[in-house]
Amino acid sequence: HEPRYWQDAAFNNPSQPVVGVCWYEAMAYAAWLAAVSGRPYRLPAEPEWEWAARRGRQPFPWGDTWDTGRLNSLEGDDRVMRTTPVGAYPHGATPDGIHDLAGNVYEWTATRYAGYPYTGTAELANPSATGLRIARGGGWAANRKMVRCADRLRNSPLDGNSYHGFRLARISL
């Protein structure tokens, strides 16, 4: 089956993130891409995602101050009310140039829900374990509290809607 919004140009035009995918579909895509490319792709673990977004200290990927012009969210300047092309908010990128870690879509992580902060993360990233999964980053329908780098969304891994997407991590060999 194709993702729920696959044929909906308002949510999945070629420059926008894919949405409407559940955690299992995101995991399956990562496994498929790894198999066809010969490179090790996967969903990032929650701590990896958070490190990329905030480097351990800042509340937003771009720094310490809220700025509605740096992301696609419910409180954004233009309130698009759907996903936007990746990179449409270049001033919201991290210093490393990673776009859309706040707003646009909630991104599935490999991590199973547990209280936070946690230790012993190996079991939490076990893809065979059952339970709620963590998504990060807020989305186009999220407010400023929900797009902070520290905010976590726990969802059923079966949930796929217009504000759930994913990003992949590639392991360096």
C-alpha cells in the first residue's frame, strides 16, 4: 500500500516530506533503502535526533529565541496549515545546515517510549519491541511548545497522519 496522502499534492508533492506513514512503514522504507543502496540507513534513535537538533543546549535548532519566520508551525508567520517544501525556511536550519528539525512534520524515531531522561537505550531502540514510539520536531499543526527540541510525542506505531513523517540517518562506515 502507498502512504495515506501519497496522491494528495497538498501534502506530498515531490519537494515536501512524505506524510501519512506509520512507524512500521518508516522502518520498512529505511530497510528497503539500505538494501537497494548498499548503505546502512535507519531511523535515528531519539537521543541522536535530539543531539542533531539542539547540540545539548538550545531550545530551537537555530538558537535560543522563538522566531515564527524560521519554521512551518501553527504559530508561523504564514500559517500554511500543511507541509511545506523541505528547506522552505532556511533560517530555521541548524548551524550544520539540517533543515526542518522544528515544525513541518513530526519525525518518527527508532525509540520506544519510556520516561525521560533514560539510561540503557539499547532496548528502547529495539525494532522488535512493542509499545508506543517517539516522534520529535513538532509539525505544521504544532504550537511553539511542541516544536522545541526537547518536546516529545509518544504515539502508537500504527498512527500515520498528515503531520507524521520521518528522516533517515545513515551510519558512516
